[in-house]
Amino acid sequence: MGNHLYSTRLDLSEEVRDKVATLLNQTLATTLDLKTQTKQAHWNVKGKDFYQLHNFFDEMAGELEAYVDMVAERVTALACVALGTAKVAAANSILEEYPLTAVKGKEHLEALADRYAAYGAHLRKAIEITDELGDADTSDLYTEISRTIDMRLWFIEAHLH
């Protein structure tokens, strides 16, 4: 994923903008992937908890959609190009492919718990990296997303106990 940097009056160096945009574009790909995997669970869940989980997964996907937009807009605020097509997301997501044969609520919850945990770890690492690069605004964006993802992982895991 190469970056095209535009000229800007932003006071972050090209090197910092390039590194942060690369990280953000990986996050964008992963967030898009997690959103579609969450929708996969929403569409295909079956069982006694169908209605509850169907709505829960849809709410989670809606949150992820908002984060897709926030991440992409941060890339463009850095005067770089947001890489957010489905093919780019598929090629650059850190997540494992979703188990397409999952049907029961527990199967979906376990699959999503694994993916939310991996995504949360990615976000925490991104907080550290962007902080070290001196981009407090992007670090703050990652922190905001991380809080919700940790909460959702807690909710998912609570269903598994």
C-alpha cells in the first residue's frame, strides 16, 4: 500500500504523514473487513437467541461503519489517499477469514470475539506508534475506537459465559 502525499500546510513532516497514513490505511482495511464479518454474523445467525444477536451484530456493524469513515477522513486530513475499496481491504486486513459455515449464535460470538481481540490489539499498538511519531490527533482517534472495541469484546465474551 503505497501512499500518495499531497502538499499541505499541516505541520507534520512528510515522513510522519507517510508512516501514519500507512498505518491508518491498514486500519481502514481491517475495519472494513471487521464490519463485513460482523454483517456476515448478523445475516446468518440462527437459534434461540436469533433476535437479540441479530440486532446486537447489526449495532456493532454500524459502529464500525462510523469508524471506517473516521479513519478514512483522518488519512485524507493528512493529505494522503484513503485506500478503502473492498479489494484493498481484503488484501490488507490483519484479520483471519470469517468462518462462512458459522450458523449458531455461539459460533458467531466466538469468531467475532477472536476478531475483535485481534483488532483491539492492533489499535493499542497503533496508539503507541502514532504517539511515538508525535501525531497526538491520530493517537486520540485510535484511543476513541479502542475504548468501544474493548467494550464490545466484553459484551461478546459475556454472551459466552
